[in-house]
Amino acid sequence: MKRVGSRGRMAITGTTPLRAVALALACTLSPSSAASSSPLLAEQTIAALAEHGVTG
């Protein structure tokens, strides 16, 4: 591991990159028995984040 600095900023080289993980909570406030769009929005959000390397 090697530390590299520039103008007060520090970076550590030679390390494993961090992994991003997302959690989507799908819920609704509607007392109706009608279908909620919350699960669809959660799935779409996770899919969009996956395009950037985020798992979930």
C-alpha cells in the first residue's frame, strides 16, 4: 500500500476498490387493495444503479 498526496489530498493506491450495494424498500401508504407502483419503481432504480456497477 502506498500513500500519494497532492495539495492536502490523500489517496491510497494498491488497494481493492470498494463495492457499492443498494437496498430498495418498496412500500405504499395507500390503504387501497389496488396494485402499488412501489415495487416497479424499486426494480427500475436497482436496474439503473446496476448499470454503474452497484449490486442490490
